[in-house]
Amino acid sequence: MPEPSLSIETTAAARRSRGRPAVPLDRILAAALQLVDEEGAEALSMRSLAQRLESGTATLYRHFGNRATLITQVIDRVFGEIELDSRALAELSWDQACEVIARTMFDTLGRHRTIAPLLIEQTPTGPNAMALRERCLAVLLDGGLPPGLAARAYATLARHVLGFAIQLTGDGNDTERERASARFHALSAEDFPATRAVADSLPVPLEDEFAFGLELIIGGLRQLHAS
């Protein structure tokens, strides 16, 4: 009596079982983030990630339809590292809470200095990013800001954080800062009197620029809110 033929589904399952073993999603995302941290955002591809995992791209396509989907989840993994104390935030005024959220976002991105370019490619919409947006918008609305102003305030704060986070990639070069400072001090006081007058404060450290800009944004929001 002839053996029954295998179904298409059974055959496909047999092929998968003979292929590379599945890699847990958490391990894939950890490896992807490590790749970006070490080699930069442009180095992240399905092929380079598969090589790092010592696996094949087919293994990755079981989890991600394309590179954009992979990027979405890598970004959201970073957003998941943003730790905010809900009880502490509840005790703050809306403007103080916004400052804490923005600084915490900046500090988190600072731990992954090469991740910011990926944020330019798409608007973060993963579950962690959505939860953070919801929390910040709730702070603004609960503080009495009308919906339109709350939406623009959040967008501006997020852009401020992202803009400075992108610059973190090339920041931290003490030799370059010293070179720039020497150049400012060497300028002719006759031709560049204003620059020479502030040369002792140039170049401004990136963290100081971020803090000053954040203060201006929140100060402006206070005035809009009051009016």
C-alpha cells in the first residue's frame, strides 16, 4: 500500500525545521542596537545583523517584513529605556514635568549616541514611544494647555531633543573644542570684536546648549499658557 503524500503545509514545516533555528526577538533587537552603538546607524541592515547573529536573513524576515520594520522596533527598544517615575512626575508642575521628560529622553539617547539618525527616517510609533508621547501630552493637557498648543509643545520639545541628540555623534572631541577655542582667541579684536569679547565662553558645550534651549522653550510655553 503506497504511503500517503505529504501536505504542502507539512512539507514547508519540514523545510523550516531543517533550516537555521529561530532566534528570539529580544536577542535580535539587542544585537541590532549593539550594532548601531558600535558601528553607526548606517551599518544596520538585514545582512549585517544576520552576520552578527551568525544566522541568515531568512531568520530575520520571520520577525520583520523589511528594514523599516526592524528600525521601528530598535528605536522602540531605546524608548523603552526611558525611565520616568510616575509618582515623582505627578508632584511636579506641568512645566517642571516637561523638563524632566525632555532631559530624561536626551540622557537616554546620549547612551546610544548613534541611534538618532534612525529617528529621522520615521516617526516613532512603537508601543514604548506611543506611551511616552501619551504621558507627555497628558502632562501638558492636565496643566491647562489647549490641545493645539499641547500638540505643538510636544512636537517642539521632541524636535529639540532629537536635534541635539543627532549632534551627540560628533560631540565629545576635546581636541576639536580646544582647537576651536584657540582659533576664537586668536582672532583680531579689531575685525571680530564681538567674538573676541565672548571667546572665553566658546565653543559652548553641547549639554549647555541643550539645557539653555530647553529653558527658552519651556519659558515661552509658560508665557503662552499665561496669556
